[in-house]
Amino acid sequence: MKPCAFIYHRPSGLPEALALLAAHAPTGGRVLAGGQSLVPMMAYRMAQPSHLIDINHIATLQGAAMQNGALVIGTTTRHAAFKTGICPGPLGAMLGFVSSHIAHGPIRNRGTFGGSLANADPASEWCLVMVTLGGRVMLQHASGTRMVAAGDFFTGVMATALADDEMLTEAHLPWGQGDQWGFYEISRRAGDYALAMCLVVYRLDNGLMRDVRLGIGGAEATPRRLAAAEAILAGQAPTGPNFIQAADAAAAMLKPMTDHNVTALFRRDLVRAAVRRALHHSLNHE
Amino acid sequence: MTGWVGRPITRFEDDALLRGAGHFTADLPAEAYLRFVRSPVAAGIIDGCIAPDGVMMITDTDLASVPPIKPIIRKFGYVPIAQPVLARGVVRYTGEPVAAVIGQTEEQAEDFADLVSLNITPAPVCVTAEAAMAPGAPVIHPGMADNIVVQTALTTPGYESANAKAAHRVVTKIRSHRQAALPMETRAAHAAFDAATGRVTLTCTAQMPHLMHRAITAMLGMAADELRVIAPDFGQKMSLAAEYVVLVWAALRLRTSIAWVEDRRDNLMASFHARDIAIEVEGAFDNEGRFLALRGDITANVGAYAPYPNTAAVEPLMSFTELPGPYDIGEYSCAARGVITNTCCSAPYRGVARPAITLAMERLLDMAAMQLGMEPAEIRRRNLIRIFPHTTPTGLVYDNAAYVETMEMALLAADVPGFRARQHAARARGVYLGLGMSSFCERTGYGSAAFAARGMDIQPGWEHVDMTLDGDGVVTARIGASPHGQGLRTTLAQIIADAVGVVPANVRVVHGDTDHTPFGWGTFASRSLVISGGASLIAARKIRERLLQQAASYLEAADADIDLRDGYASVTGTDRRVSIAVLAQVHGGFADDGFYDPLGTFSNATHIAMVAVDIETCMVRVERFIVAEDAGRLINPMIVDGQIHGGVAQGIANALLEEVIYDETGNILTISLADFLAPTAHEIPAMTILHRETIADATMTGAKGLGEGGTIGAPAAVLNAINDALAPLKVTINEMPATPARLHAALRGTK
Ligand SMILES: Cc1cc2nc3c(=O)[nH]c(=O)nc-3n(C[C@H](O)[C@H](O)[C@H](O)COP(=O)(O)OP(=O)(O)OC[C@H]3O[C@@H](n4cnc5c(N)ncnc54)[C@H](O)[C@@H]3O)c2cc1C
């Protein structure tokens, strides 16, 4: 469990980093962010990068700020930075709550928002947040920039739209009118990747749910919004029976991932529980 | 008169560890590093193993003169099986070492290992005991008729008639899935050749440095003086690692220092596993719920090879001998077998087979209680042994204890009626709470007679302590046993301090180095405090006698008037005193020794777990845990509590989380800590620990062993609690770990 040899680069500016990536990506060069996924994979030799381009020392890639109704998150913003509210209001509160489900303290101190998106683990909380809120990512390479919608960015289990020589530099997280949110995650141990999780966001209009966004993660190859469940809730009161209907719909439309710990049937039951509990959580954050 | 024994003094061991200043084998620098090339398949014939030019590789061909590891038991139909230190033409489990490559760094050694081309023609595999016992199953070791490596059976003369009288009969099957001990420090070894003396010093993680020394010198044809073993260690290392033999061979051959540190993947894949056991038990009870007879049928999947010194028989034989536990079961009929499979070999791990047999008995009693309409505590009250000494059907003699009283202590602390009320109220809200108990007794501190009864070629048992008192007033105890984190350095110091009359800080315990300690067997089987403590007490008392005489003549008083305490000898009722250091200077120091070989003693405990089962997500939370235990005299209550905390944490993990998983081809799926789930502080509740002290007259110190108890009792308590929680749903689970997937299958009736 010692990594293969690699050459380490520590650029201090983005252009330099992009140039290094352009130069080395064709021969197995990779970005190193928090290292909390990449380094263990290197230790197991599942990843054998020839060059590592460490982006932790590029000051402009860190930190988050509101711009035009969206939270713009620099790629190397640490998970821990979200703990006490990275921005005011319900968005900051929601991100803080969700972040506490990612791994353990030491990992949250190093692991980054952008690294999680680039890593695209099906059970990553940040990937679920991006998809559910309809976020976008900025992808840059030495000669250009593009914005990609989160829903198009995640293409499979640990697979994304990133080209080898592209770097994810920012994530844009829009926050609509709604300020109701709920989140529930089921995992074996505290800090483990989710077996199933659900994030729901909506606004209340005269006691009825509007603009409902309901996403699930950890259950399919990529996080996904569940339109059928959203449709059941839209225009309805946030009540137990409605929540159960939505949860049943979510479970029914699932394309479950399975492994030796979780059968398809079990995954459906987990998703049903996660959806219902996230909806209840949206009413009571105690 | 109060002394040091019984006080919760802080451990001498902790200061360096807490400051991060402890020494580890992997810290030692070496000239060369070794890496093993391991079999990627569970069974097959080796067609070739080729290293690229310039890579130094060791294979079985180089080790042709090294005999295989082949421990022997001369009873129970045991068939000795041989494990070549590197695979000899055939591989028998995924991860078996086939070759070793040598690099200048660990990284380079791993690069070289990746470059070796190993060709194996796969052969049919038996992964489970059922598959290995099926008619026509491939026989894994040549010379064996089938894959059963050991088997034994016993039916007491009165069994049939007692069984026939049963008013109630309860049968259950339990399954303990495979565990790994998961030491924080994996196996590691550093072998350094000294050109001046021609000696090799092997620093390694092992619980039995002297036995490692004996085994390795014999296998490599070395004179005893040519090897020094330094092995202070922690966990999983009771058995000889084939890898260590290769390392010493390489150091001798290359005349250099060479190191090997097992990584986590190799540790989970190819270090020792444990507790892959299935048990069927049938209880015959009278109308009052009293045992008339017990029948057991035990199958242990022991893996591909037999670890030295314990052999592949330890789990089935221990299960067979100790199944009845703390209960008066009347008549007994039991059959047990150990089955060779294409999996990593099984070796003793804290508790050995007892978490499984305790699960079997405790599930049986809970099911019987349910059938008879009794509270679980009541059926235990009626069956726990009350009269001591008690001889079991397999000939074990339980010494003085208070099993019922220990259980009542635990029940009182648990407030069972209060819990039942909460449970009832919670069920109405769809919340499923459960309370489970388990009682067990644990055979500890047993000497050579117990090992002789097993028919082992190697018969551990006694311990020897060499002791000196020098002119600086410091007592040095050189022990053959080997502390491995359980605080032995501190507890021995407390025992010796009282006996000699010094403060514990002035007791030095030297251990884990074959150059500086007398032969001893090491640490295992909850024996060290009992046996090494007894030998220490014997040696210390001899020194005390001579010190008293010396003090009497120095202070011109009668022996009987001398008080030895905390470094001084004084004349009772006067202010005349002299320091023990001065007495030692005058005398030219004192030296003596102690030898102790006890029959053994049984500690006991009752564990109670309270859990909440989420029937939607199938997650189980252990909310409270209570232990009432009786391990005789408490030498250091804080250390006792620490042993129980750690043991219970391992037991809860065994019940809910940890499992080694193979697929049907014998490929192992749990090779990282993302898959083999260790408990964290989040999963382990605060514990309530209560003590009884039935002073053991079977031991020198009055103490009984307790190192394994936490691990033994906790799984059954947790499983019983889950079953109690799910009783209204008529769902039972008798497998551990009771993972969410298994609970889900049980709840959904989809097995
Ligand atoms: C024990 C443990 C538990 C964990 N539990 C969770 C959990 O519950 N939920 C969760 O979401 N995560 C979990 N993680 C993963 C953790 O959140 C990681 O921090 C995260 O997945 C990756 O972020 P990183 O900054 O560490 O990226 P790195 O490990 O540095 O990189 C990950 C991958 O992304 C690429 N990459 C990184 N940044 C960029 C970029 N800007 N542009 C292009 N490519 C990039 C790298 O090349 C690499 O392939 C856990 C990790 C551990 C060790």
C-alpha cells in the first residue's frame, strides 16, 4: 500500500496549474485537491498518476460568495468550511447540516467541495446537493472555459464530463425562493458513505408545497431528482400521508445499485425511508 | 492494611503512547525491504513465478531445506497438515505468500512485486465448510481422506434417558461469520544480521517471543544463540507468521537488515482470521425450565492451514469442551469438527470460539424462556450453577464463584421493569426497543495440565519470573510473559510492590526480549496476570523473607516487628527505619525467582444490552450496556474497566459490523477498512461496569483472568436484545454480525 512513483507539482496560480495539466494529462497527470479520495486510491494502486498537480496553494480557488442569487464555491473550499454557515440564511444552514454527514472531522478538514464533485462518488453529499438544486460547474482548461449543468456533469459511477486536461474551478449553487429544506441519510456507521439519502427543498405558499425539488443519492449510479415524487408533492400540504405517497413513488421508480450488503429490495426500502424522513425533517430541524 | 493492589493507579505504559513517543517495529530503519507476492486465487497449481531481470526474488525453491509449519495434536483424530512458508507448487487461499521480492525501499519492493509474473492454473475451490464437506468435494491437502482435520464426539451415559424425559425441547442454529482481529499495528518484522557475532536480531510483533524463537531457530537450523527475538506486541500475533521465517532466512542469507511491514490489505486478506463457526444446539428442559440435557453440533471453518502452535483444532475443540458455559446442563451430547477450506487460516483471537458458543447457549435460553412463558432472567436463575466446585460433563472444574449473584447485580442496574414499561410505550409509537442478556464463564489462567489434556505437542502453561532487588532500591522482574497493551507492567508492579515493600514506580518489568528474559509462553488465554502475577508474587515473597531478616538484623529487632512498605523497613511502633535501598546495598542485592503453573480459574459475567432497532432502515443502535463481572481480586480496577470497555466494543462490532466476506470463488471482498467495518466511538455506548470479587483460591493472587470476557459476552447480549425488540413481529435472527442486510431479509421474509 505504497503509491507508485509520481512527480509532484505545486503551482501557485491557476494559469500555471492549467498549463501543467495540459502538459501532463495525456500521460496520466492528475489534479490533487484534498487528497482524501485520491491518496487512498494511490495507496491501493487503483490510481497510478504519473504527475500530481496540487491545487491546494492556489488562493483564488478557495472560498465562497453569493453572486446573482447563486453561491459560487471555489473548488478547494474544504468540507469543514461549511460547518458553521458558509452563507447566511437557509442555504448556509442546509449546507452546514449536510456537511456534517460527510466522513469524519479530519477528512472534512482536508477534503474539498470540488474534489467531491470531480470524484463523483454516487453517495457523495455534495453531488446530491448540486443535482437537487440545479447547480452548475465551471470547467477550465488551458485554452477555455465551459459551464456544465450538474445533471449533465455526472455521467456514471465515479464518471463525469471532465476531460483529462480540464479542471473544475467553481461550483454555482442557485437558491430559489423556497426556504424549506430537509435532509436524511442512512449509513452503516457515522461518517460512512450513504446507503441512501434524500435532500428536499421547496417553498410553502399558503400551506401548500411549491417548487419542490427532491433528489436522492447513494442509491443509483448518480444522484438524481425524482420528478414523479416531486409531482406528487407539488401543490399539496406537507402532511404524513403525502410524504408516504411521495416516498412510495420514489422507491418504485428507483434503478437500485446492489452489492453484497444491499439487495435491490433493501435499497428500495432504504430510499423510501430516506425520502419520508427527509420530508419530515423539512418540517422540524430539531 | 492498605497496599497498592486494588488501587486504580494510572498505567506506566500510557505516558509514551499518549505523547506519541511509543516505539513500533515499523520505525526501525533497514537496508532492504521485503514484499510478498500473494496468490490472487483461492486454489490452483503454480505454473510459473518469474521476476524481471535484476529483481531479487525468493521462492519455495530457495527454501527447499526449510521444513513446513506443521503443529501437532495427538488426539481427536487430528490430521497434521503442512504449510510451506512459501507456497510449494500449490496455492490454497487468496493471499497465500508465493514469493518474496526485495527492494531498497518499501515502495520499490511493491513495484517489484507488481512486476512478478505469477501464473496459476485455477483449481476447484471450497470456500465454506458445507462445500468442503459435501460429497465429492476436492480434498485440499494431499494425504487426507476428506477436508475434516479434527473431529470429536461425546455422549454422557445418562444423555438418552434424560433427553427422553424432556417436557420442552428447543432447537436453534446459530452462525458466527468470519472475523478478523484487526490490530492497529499489523504484523511487522525487522531482521538484522550482525556480521561481528553472526547473530540475527528479529524485532517483530508477536505475543510469544520465546516460542517464535524456538520455532524459527528449529526451522532454519540455527543454534539457539544465533537468534534474538524482541517482540513486544499487541493483538492477533499468537501464531507464527510464515513471513517472519522468510525474513530471518533472508537476513541470514543477505547478511543485512531487512524489514517487512504488512499493509492493511494484506492484514485483512492473509493474516489470521477467526470464528467462522456454525452451531446447532438442542436443549431438553423439564416443566420448570431446568436443563435435563444439552446436545450440540459444531462445525468450524478453520481455513487452509494450521497455525503454530495451536493447530487448526483450537476453535472446534474449545467449543466442544466449553459449550455448556455457566449452566448446569445435566447430560451432554456433542459432536464437533474442524473443516479445511480455501480461505485464510483461523487462529485464536480474543475470546477464540467463546463468542460463538455463548451466542448459541444464550439464544437457546431466550428461546426456551419464550416457549415456557418465562422472563429470560428467570430461566437463567434456574440453570446457573450455584454449587462450587462444579465438574462439567467434559471434565472442567469450575472454582468458587457467584454466577447467580453476578447476574442479579446486572439485572438490578438494568432496571428491567422500568425498561419493559418504556419498551411497551415505544412499541405503540412504532419504535422497537429490546433488552438482551448473556451470562458466561470464562476459563482463564490455565497451566500446562490443560494443554496436556488437548494432546498438543507444544504444551504451554507455566510462567517463570527472575527478580532482583538492587542497591538503588529498584526491583527488576524479568518475565517470560509478554504484555501487549493490557497494562501488565502496571499490575505486576502493584503486586510486587506490596510483596517486597517498595512503590510501584520502583518496579521495573523487563519483557519481550529473549536475550533478557527467562523462557515463558507469552500472552494469550487471559493468563498473564494470573500466571505471571503468581510467579511474580512467589519470587517477591522470597525476596521479602530475606529482606525481613536483613532489616531485623540491621535495625536490631525481631523479624515479626519489621514492616516493609513503600521503600522502607521500619520497626513497628518506633521511629526506627532504614531504606530498602540501603538494605540491598548492605546485602549486595537480592535475587530470586518464581515459577507458577496453576490449574486454572473461571471468571464470569453477565452482560445486558439495550438496543433500538429501526425496522425500516434495519439499523441497530446499542443505547446502553451493562456488565456485571467477577474476576476475583481486582489488582487495578481501572485497568479491569479498560479491558472490559475494549472487549465489549469488539463484541458489539462482532455482533453488528465486522465480517470477513469471500465470494463464491474464494476471492476476499473485505480488504480495506471501507469494507471491513470497525466500530467507532459513535457506535459504542457508554457502559456501566459493576464488580464482584469472589477471591479465587485457585490462584496465588486471588485474581482471575478477564482479558477476553468483554468480547465473549457482548455479541450474545446484543443479538438477544435485537430478538427481544423484534419479538412482536415474530422475527428472529441468530447470525452475527446481524447486519442491516440480514435483518432486512429476516424482516421481509426474503432469505
Ligand atoms: C473514510 C472516508 C470517508 C468518507 N466519507 C465520505 C462521505 O460520507 N461523503 C463524501 O462525499 N465523501 C466522503 N469521503 C471522501 C471525501 O469527501 C473526499 O474529500 C472527496 O471525495 C474528494 O475530495 P478531495 O478534495 O479529497 O479530492 P482528491 O482526493 O484530491 O481528488 C479526488 C479526485 O478528483 C480529482 N479532482 C480533485 N479536484 C479536482 C478539480 N478541481 N478538477 C478536476 N479534478 C479534480 C482528482 O484528480 C481525483 O481523481 C470519505 C473519505 C474517506 C477517506
